[in-house]
Amino acid sequence: MPLRSSSSGRTSRDAVHHPVFARYYARVSVAAETRMGMAGVRDRLLAGLSGRVIEIGAGNGLNFGRYPSTVSEVVAIEPERLLRQLAVEAALRAEVPVDVVPGSAEALPVKSEAFDGAVVSLVLCSVRDVPRTLAELRRVLRPGGTLRFFEHGVGGGRAMSYTQRGLDRTLWPRISGGCHLARDPIAALRVAGFELGPYRRLLMPEKGPRLPTSYCVLGTARRPGAEGDHAPAEAS
């Protein structure tokens, strides 16, 4: 259970504060549901989840209305004040119970092995410490628990990856709420000890110009269970 719940969306100290980017993201993310096909991506991301689920970086709560009825509870961590307030409003409209909690991805305010599933959606690009975040996700998942992820990262060949790294070193994180373009979520998951299940690389938007943010991956991983319990990794 969370150490501190927030029904009001307020906390004495926000782990992240990007008010300008938060307002921009809140508008753009809603438009992307139809224009970029994000609604369908969210459905695939969350399909089949059950039991208690923790969502890291819940943003303005666009996933909440798409959790299946097999989910008994969602604990949603959102560190940015404005986005957390919007997430609280979205939680009130959700069909499954959602508790919106302030906190940092690198120090989750929940007990170990408390969740059957975890969700990260466009989160690993912006956390301060990817290995520590993934270690926290392993900690809070029960053995054999499922991690669902939808992330963007490095891709598009040598010229594009060079552009992504150049933007990461200069202005992009400053104007995009700490987002980085050249991280590799699949490699990070492997290094963190997750067992990769099926995953699919896709472009967002699917049609149109290729942008530094276009190279995405949607998939499943799991926290290893008992010793000797291994699941095969697949890619497509």
C-alpha cells in the first residue's frame, strides 16, 4: 500500500515541477488519442492485466479509463503537480479503483512485492535514473509479476540517432520536461534483470514524417519468479 495517498492531488514537495510542459502535454496527449492512434496503443498496452497494478508516471490519467475489469486496483504515481491534479479528475471517472499518489519513480512510496502488474508509458525517457527506476519496479512487483511498457527511444539509423543524441545534450530535455530521445528501453530492461516477453517496434505517427520521437516500442516483460523459472523473450 502507498505510504501516502493523495485524494486532492497535493503534496508538500513535488518531485517534478514542469508547469509549462505539463500544460502543453495535457493538450497534446488528448489530441494524440485519435490523431496518432494512441487510444489503440493504450488498449494493447493494458489488455489482459489483472489484480493490483502500479502505474508509474501516470500523467493526466489517460490510461485509467482503459484498464480491464480484471484489474482490482490501480496505484498511479505522478510527480508533476498539474498533471497529478488532472489524473485525480480522471480517476474519478474510471471504472476501476484508482488511487493517485505523489512520488518519485526512483523511490516508489509502496511496499515490496505488492503488485501483480506494473505499467510505464512514455516514462523511462524522462526519469532521472533509469536503472534505479527499473530496480524499484522489480522491487514492488511480486515474483513473476508483469511489466507493460510503451516507450520511445533511439532509432532510425545512424543519422537519426546522432540527431537524437545531439538534442539530448542540448535543448531537448530543457523544453520537454526532462525527456531524452536516445535512451534504449529494451537494453535497460535487460540490464535490470527483467525477462522480456513479446515486444513490437512501431512508429508514432505511423504515417508522415519521421521525427526524433517517432521510434517506439510496445511490449511485456516480467520479474523473474523462483530460481530456474525463465520465460522466453520474443521480438517482432
